[in-house]
Amino acid sequence: MKLKEEELIQKLMNESEEFRKAKQTHSELARQLEEMENRLHLTPQDEIEIKILKKKKLAYKDQMEKILMQYR
């Protein structure tokens, strides 16, 4: 089952501009989030930024899931 999911994701990465952009943005947000969370000291503004990044990342994950559901 897992392999089919990976194959579908790869197919969509090649064929769906919308899915590819969502996945790339999700990955970039994950990278930014990891970078911020690895800081030794977080300011209150950093804490807010982390929450915003998490919400954006979740929105892109939901978008990818919606697209995946159309192809399952």
C-alpha cells in the first residue's frame, strides 16, 4: 500500500503543477520551521512566526491530500 502511495506522489510531482508547487512550498516551510525551532533562544515574535509557519505548512499538506484523494 505504501509503495502505491509513493508512486502516486511521484506521478503527481511529474504531472500536476499544483501538486508540485504545494509539495515544494510545504518542504520549504518545513525547512524554515526546523531552522527556527533549532534556535537556542526564541523571541515572542519568533514564537508567533513558528505558529504561522505551522499553519501554512498544514494548509499545504491539506491541499496535497485533497489532490491525492482525487487520484485514489
